[in-house]
Amino acid sequence: MSSILTYIAISEGKIKRSSLEVLSRSKAIADANGLACEAIIIDENASSFTDSVQNYGASKIHIVEDSIFSQHRNTPLLSALSKVMEASKPKVVAFASTEGTKDILGALAANQKAGVVADVSSFDLTSSGVIAKRPVMAAKVVGNVEVTGETILVSVRSGSYELVESPITAEVNTIEFSSSESDLKAKLREIISATGDTIDLNEAETIVAAGRGVKDEEAKSLITELARVLNAGIGASRALTEAGVYDPSLQIGQTGKVVSPQLYIAVGISGAIQHVAGMANSKVIVAINKDADAPIFEVADYGIVGDLYKVLPPFIEELKKLKS
Amino acid sequence: MKFYVCIKMVPDVYAPFQIKDGELIMDADRMVLNAYDASAVEEALVLSEKHGGEVEVVCIGSAKASETIRKALAMGADKGSHIVTTGDEGFDSGSYANILTAFLKDKEYDVLSLGKQSQDTDSGLTGSMVAELLHLPYTTNAVGLEIENGNLIVKRQGDTGQEIIELPTPCAVTCSNDMNEPRIPNLKGIMASKRKPIDTIDLASLGISESDLSPNSKVVSFEHKPARKAGQKFEGEADEIAREVAQLLDTEANVI
Amino acid sequence: MEDKFDCIVIGGGVAGLAAAITLARNNMKFLLIERGEFAGAKNVSGGVLWGHDLAKLVPNYWEEEDAGWERYINHRRLTFMDEQSTFSLDFKSKHFNETPYSGVVVLRSKFDNWLSGKLQEAIDASDYAMDSFIATNIKVDQVLMENGKAIGIKTGEDEFHADSVIIAEGVNNLLTRQVGLQDNYVPADHMLTGIKEVIRFDQQVLEDRFQLNGLSGMSNEYVGWATDGVEGGGFLYTNRDTISLGLVLGIKDLREKKKSPHDLLNHFKTHPTVADAIKGGEIVEYSAHVVSSGDSRAMPKELYKDGILIAGEAANLLMNAGKAIQGMDYAMRSGILAAETIVTAKAKNDFSSTTLKEYRKALDDSYVMKDINNFQDAVHLLHTDTMQNKVPNLVCDFGRQFFTIKNEPTPKSEKMLLGAIKKHASLWELLKLGFKARKSL
Ligand SMILES: Cc1cc2nc3c(=O)[nH]c(=O)nc-3n(C[C@H](O)[C@H](O)[C@H](O)COP(=O)(O)OP(=O)(O)OC[C@H]3O[C@@H](n4cnc5c(N)ncnc54)[C@H](O)[C@@H]3O)c2cc1C
Ligand SMILES: Cc1cc2nc3c(=O)[nH]c(=O)nc-3n(C[C@H](O)[C@H](O)[C@H](O)COP(=O)(O)OP(=O)(O)OC[C@H]3O[C@@H](n4cnc5c(N)ncnc54)[C@H](O)[C@@H]3O)c2cc1C
Ligand SMILES: Nc1ncnc2c1ncn2[C@@H]1O[C@H](COP(=O)(O)O)[C@@H](O)[C@H]1O
């Protein structure tokens, strides 16, 4: 029986929640269409994740384990995925839309002659293939896309689907794979990781995002304090990642990360479409901006018109009270 | 170093648009050079200025796309190739990747540069497709490029941090606009661009016909993004409104 | 010197494009420089381009599929407004369907872009296909002078040389001031501000609502309540599937009455007549821009100087005597005349004011300066309190009485009129007005 295969992304020894969201969706589609719901884990210790994965209803889990996967490398990842696809001939392969996925999705489609649609906010199976919704024109518009093909690759924006557990005991299928650094043309020299224990923005419940309005250390420390009180992840607009004030991996928007937390607090951000493209799906949006006409207020549920230096201190203080 | 930069003409996302019975209608005159490609061109220019070399741009698109090529030439690229299409074939990334591959397969170059995505569709597929089809080592989402003894050193923005990757040439790379601020062509550049060569090429001469290119993904309709419910705006005494909103986040929105 | 031009045209608006097209047709080597990303990018205004000059520049433009213009005017209306009522002079005529049209509605971002396409065609067809340029996204910082004569322009670090410069920079005429042709201080009461919204409808709805047929269109000017006591007036023009609705307001009066253009536009839109006209439309564009009042006192001291000509609204060439705003057609004609003067200068190889003053003469002999001079009184008249407030109120009041049927004995119209007059003005005032009007219009 043909299957829908979900790629489980592992990053820094943890399963990316977004790929479990996708797995939850795949499971639902599999059940509705009488397909097998399978998963694939590619990591240096892939086997250690099977339990959590079968918890979301994968009846068969393909394991590719090799030290080469300690870090993201596109060539081995590509050949591992091709190998599994050739073996299990899935109807659909679903990915969480991470940078890792973006790095290989097109190549995999070309290599497997598969149909492909990237960065969807929802997708479903039809008799002819896959239909999906995806934001276009800097997320000002939603496009309805039809994809056809023997096999179809879909990558899904994080936060598009809820996690749904449906425990099952999965058959584990370990696939022989070995690759050595030296065979690779592309050499990964080093990874400059984002500063320490920053919360993964894709998984953060709350995000405090700073923009150009956050001019100096004083403002920056207010942001840090606000984030600490709310146990929030810190994000930034391009104005600040560009200026090197925050790490580039914290950029939110069209070029940066797409996030959808429960609470998004935009501080000193004007709300350019390319920024909004990355945060418009947040559940509750708070904007703090001294310019009453800033476009960010068009998407904000709670807009505070005022100087962040004056607004944040009492705001933080009040939140502390509420927390305790 | 010889650079090929693939540039695309895309609709200006700031241009007013309307959606009529599922069709997206934009001002056809408001077409621009894809911002990510502008960064790719800029970086190629910087590197060739630094290490010597040549920058050639290739663009697939309607007759109007020649303006986009001129823009790149005005920035400083040396030569342009315009693969002419009617522009309304509904091609997807795969179709363009196939055309680019057909064009590039017998070309000599060190670095093939693309944008990480199209500003209008955000697909982000063509780059790695072309790399795969041409069997080139590649990497995506570059935020910095360097050349070290004949190899391309890419700073790639990954999920957790920045990966420093060394690619032997020839190779392919897709560029993020976080890499640089593309130069705005000055008058001298604009004037010089007029004398620079643009080859116009049709699909047939590349040995492909439109039918080989039938896209396997197509946008069947457009709709407005789901509207957010109108929010509340608080103006006045900073201290008061700050506390008021904090309260509401707890009591009304209960997200605290 | 290799890249020396016959002429550098500053500004890719109507005046600059008209000048450049004329230069190209006469095989001149020139450079047109536009600050905006493309011609029209910076041009918010939009309205009716009156007269036949467009047909001279782009013969048979009406035959072209999807040309840069929106609709041709065959229906005109001048509306007096009080709080509740509107009383209109309405004229629609088959006569206006004949080409060349006597007026076409344009949206500038589209129209200018289209016209610069025509310019490119003209360049390609000229002897200097490779040496004449349209350069966009470039701002001219300075006109280069050498012992009193213009020798080129400066942008950023780059200098470009030419025998002549046509300044067509529009109403914000910084360069015109820089070269000393206009005092740096232009009294605000000679300037207006124009604001406009573009409101979209389903095309069918639009055509039914305004009784448009094919590409026919209507233009409507408003006086009275529209501006809530501020000197100025309102306008409504029909585009393909949108309307342009806006106000033109005296800057001085705005300041004194402490009113904001934006609030006044919303005020205008609440009038029942206007509200009915725009019902169900979606605002797709909002813009504001300074516009000259047409008061000749605001004109530059002179329009030429050694190596320099000033064209279009940079020279404050504009007329607004109530029945229409004429700025684009003046811009177009002055641009053409300026270019023709340059062609003569080239032939004589004399770009000094001795030759360039021919431009002033040509302009004086043309309808542009003739009208500006002849209708100055009308311009002033339009801006008097009587014309702005009393007359509209009076006319509407009379209209209300005249058109009301009460099943009571109806007074004679003359009585109504006198009543209305007494209520809103004095007979004497009106006599004066009527007299002035006869002279000025
Ligand atoms: C192709 C493309 C992709 C892009 N991708 C992204 C992306 O992924 N992410 C992104 O963020 N941008 C992106 N951009 C850039 C984007 O267009 C904007 O330039 C950027 O988002 C601006 O950041 P900002 O709002 O912080 O700065 P600004 O636009 O300068 O806004 C600063 C705001 O802070 C307010 N402010 C200043 N001081 C104070 C104060 N004391 N108190 C309160 N408020 C204050 C100001 O009123 C202003 O509204 C992209 C652009 C392009 C062309
Ligand atoms: C709301 C409104 C409604 C109007 N309605 C009508 C109407 O119905 N009918 C009518 O005939 N007129 C109308 N007008 C007036 C009309 O728009 C102007 O008279 C006309 O645009 C003048 O044309 P121009 O070419 O002289 O100047 P502009 O059209 O202003 O063009 C000047 C150009 O020069 C460029 N420029 C300026 N400085 C530089 C520089 N330093 N370097 C490079 N480029 C530069 C600008 O970007 C601009 O593109 C209206 C105006 C407004 C504001
Ligand atoms: N029509 C085209 N002509 C030239 N390059 C293109 C074209 N379409 C896509 N590309 C390249 O592919 C990148 C975007 O890929 P995608 O997001 O898949 O459309 C662009 O930044 C270009 O570098």
C-alpha cells in the first residue's frame, strides 16, 4: 500500500516540533486516504528518536544513521532521502520548512523527478495529486496551488498544524548508509552558532521582536528583560540583524524565519510587509511604536503608541506583577 | 573567476493589486529585478572587482525582461543573455530550472549564482534544482561569499547558526539579500549599459519546446490572506496604556 | 568631449517627456533624467489632460490597445454644493466622442510610464539611438554654471555636460531657484495643495453608475461646501475601473483655518451626493502634492537664461479658473516649445539667451500665456469668498425652492431667486460679481 512519508528534522539533538506538526497532518491525510503513514529520521543517532515519532502515528520509521549527519550537509542528506524514496515509493513526502529542508528540496525534486511545492500553510491530497495554500507576494496574497506527479514533495511552514498524538508501535526499517567527509566536494569548515541557549523561534510560545527603534544598550536591555519576564524568545527585524545588533538567525520575516507564537510583541518595528510576512500568523500581536501611523498597527491586536523607553518599564513591571 | 548570475524579473510587491474571480491582477508595468538576484549580482561584481573576473547575467522572460537585464548591466555586469518567452506560460521553478540547465550545460564558468528565492513566489527551489541537474556542488541561503585559492567560501545562514562551507569550482550558490546592499546604478553605469551586449535566445535554439516544460505545479487561484480582526490602539500617558495593555493580555487575551 | 549632449532634460513628467520626444524627433543628442524609479513613479497627481497636444506627440494614440490613458471626456459637470444639496451645470455631447479627443483622463504613474515608452521608441528611431538616454532613479543635484551660462548638471559625484538644460522639475522647483530664475521665497498664498484618492469599483458598476460607454468618461468639478470654507475646490474623474476623487486647497487658508487636507477630503466624502457616487468603492491609493494656483505672480522672473529653459509647472504654468485645472497640457505645450527652441539654437549653434528668449515669445504667442494672462481675474474671482461660499449656497437654496413642489401656491422663480440672494449675499455683491465674471470669463 502506498504511503505518505514525513521527514523528521533533528536539530541540536532534538526533534524539531514543526516536523511533528507535519507528521500529525500526514497521519490525518493517511487515515483519510487509506495510505500508510511513514516517517524518516536521518541523524547520527536517528534510532534514539523512534519512540517520540511513533507517538504521532508513524507505522513505519526509516532510519538512516551515520556520523556524517552530525551537522547539516546537503549532499549526504540528499542521497539518503533519494535512497529511501526509491525503496518505499511514497505518494507524498512531507517536510517541515526549515533551512535544512530548503537547502535540498529543489534538488531532491529534480533528482527524483517529483512534483514539489514549498512553504505551504496547508495541504491536502486529491485524486490528481496535492492541493496546497501558500502565501505569495510577500504574504499579501494566498495562492491555491495544484501539484501533480508520481511523487510529490511538500514543505510546510511551522505552526500550520497542531500536534496530534496517536501512539502506535512502528516497524523500524534501518537503511544501510555510509558516507565519509572526504567523499564530499563541499566541505563544512565550521558552524558559528547563535549565542548560547536562545529559544528556537519556531517553537517559542512568546516572542519579543526588536526593530530599529531599539537604538542602544538601554533599549536592548529592556528587550532582554521583557523576554526574561515572559520567558520569550527574542527575534529581530532586518534593520537590527543587518546592523549586527542581533544574530542573523533571529531575523523574522520574508528572508528570515516565519513564526507563529501565541504572543508576538513588536518593539520599535515599523511593520514593513517583508517583516509582517514572517509574523502575521501569530495568535496575539502587540506593537509598541512611537509613530501612530506605523503600518505595524494594522496587524496589531494591541497597539501601544508611545516611546519604548517610556512604555517598556511600566509594561515589564506590570507583567511581573501578573506573573507572580 | 567567471560568474553566471541568474536574474528574474518579478512584479513589484508594492504595486497595487486586485483579485478578481480568483485572478491576481497587478500593474503589468511595475516589474522589478528580484531583490535576491540584485544581491547576487552585487556580490559577483564585488568579487570580480577584487579578484578579477567577469559577470554574465541570464534572464528568462518576456520582451520587457530586457529592462531587468539592462539594470544588471547598469550595475556593472559585463554581458547579458535574454532567453525570450511570452511570459504567460505559467512556468514554475522546475520549468525555469530546465531552461537554465539547457542554457548552462555547455557553458564555462566558475560560480553559478542565483537568488535564494523569487520575491513574488518565495518558492526557493530553482537554485538547488539547477545545481542538481548540472551535477554541481552547491549551497543555499548564502549571506556572505569569499574566494580563497580558487575555492568559493560561503557563509550560509542555517537553522541554528552560520555554516562556513568551502566549495570547489565550478559550483552553484543561492544568495540571500542579507548579503549586501545592491548598488543603485549611477548615470555612468546606465549609459555604459546601453553599449553592453545582450544575446537574445529562443527556447527552440536551446533544443527545448514549451511542451517539455509543462509545469507540474500551477497556481489555480488567488485569494486575500485571512483578515485579522481589527485591533485596539492605545494612545496617551505611557505609564497608563502600558499597564492597561499588560492587564488585557492577561484578562482578555489570556496569553500571560 | 565625447559625452557632451545637445541638451539635458531634468524631470520625466509631462513637460520633460514632451520636450525629450520633440528633441528625439529632431535628432538631438540628449539625456532625460528622472528622479523616480521609473517615469511616473513620483507623480501622484492625475486628472484630465486637456486639448490636442497629445495627438501631436503620439499620433493616433487612441487607436493603441491599452495605451497609457484611462478614458476620454465626453461628459462635464460643474457642481455647486451646500451642506445638503448639489446644483450642477451638466454638459454631455456626442461631439466630444470625436478624435482627437479634447480631454483624456490619466493616472500619471501609468501615463508617464507609457509616454516614456514612446520616448524610447523615438530615441531608437533617431540618429542618436545609442547616445541619447532616459536615466531613471537619478536625482540632479545641481545645474553646472560657467560664467553665467549652463554647461551641464551634477548628480552625486558625476558631472555631465551639455549645451543646454531644460528644467522640467515640476512645482517643487529647487533647481529653478538655484539658477536664480525664481526667488527662494514664493508666498504660500500662491500655492495650493492637491490631495486625491483613487477609488476602485467593479468596472461594470462604475460604467453603469456614471453612465459611461466604452472608454467615455466624465469630469466633475465642485465648489462650495466641498472644502468646508477653505479656498479651493473638488474634483471627480472617472478612470478605467477607478475614480480619482480629490480636493485642491489653498495652503495659506488651510494654515489660517487650521484644517488638514485629509480631514477635508473625508468631509467632502460625507456629502450625500458624493457618498452616493463612491458607495461600495475601495480606496487603493492616497496621495498629496503641491500644485500652483495659476496666479501669474508666482511665476519665475524669466523662463530662460543662457543655456537654460524652464518648462511646465517648474515655471508655475497652470490655470485653474474653476471650470478645469490645466497643468498637464500647459506642461506638454511648454515642453514642446522649449525643445523646438533648443533645435533652433542647435541650428544656429547659439544657446545664449539671445536665441533662447524665442521660447518666451513662442509661449507668449501660444494659448498658454494668453489664457494665463486673460484669465487672471477669473483665477482671483474663483478664490473670493463670494464665489467660494455665497454663490454655491445661494444657488443650492434657489434650486431647493425651485425643484420643490409643495401642493401650495408656488412663488415665481424670480421671487425665489431674490429670496435666496437676500439670504446669502446682497444684490449689489452679485451685480459686482456678475460684472467681474463677464469681464474675466
Ligand atoms: C526582499 C526583501 C526581504 C526582506 N526581508 C525582511 C525580513 O525577513 N525581515 C525584516 O524585518 N525585514 C525584511 N526586509 C526589510 C524591510 O523591508 C524593512 O526594511 C525592515 O523590516 C525595517 O525594519 P524596522 O521596522 O526595524 O526599521 P524601520 O522601518 O526603520 O522602523 C523603525 C520603527 O521604530 C519606531 N521607533 C523609533 N524609535 C522608537 C522609540 N523610541 N519608541 C518606539 N518606536 C520607535 C519608528 O517609528 C519606526 O516605525 C526585507 C526587504 C526586502 C526588499
Ligand atoms: C491632486 C492634483 C490634481 C491635478 N489635476 C490636474 C488635472 O486634472 N489636469 C491637469 O492638467 N493638471 C492637473 N494637476 C496639475 C498637474 O499634475 C501638473 O501641472 C503637471 O504634473 C505638471 O507637469 P510637469 O511635467 O511640469 O511636472 P511634474 O509632472 O511634477 O514632473 C516633474 C518630474 O521631475 C522630476 N524631478 C523633480 N526634481 C528632479 C531632480 N532634481 N532630478 C531629477 N528629476 C526630478 C519629478 O520626479 C517628476 O517626475 C493636478 C495636480 C495635483 C497635485
Ligand atoms: N525566469 C528566470 N530567469 C532567470 N533566473 C530565474 C528565473 N526564475 C528563477 N530564476 C532564478 O531562481 C531564483 C528563484 O527561484 P524560485 O524561488 O524557485 O523561483 C531566482 O532568484 C533566480 O536566480
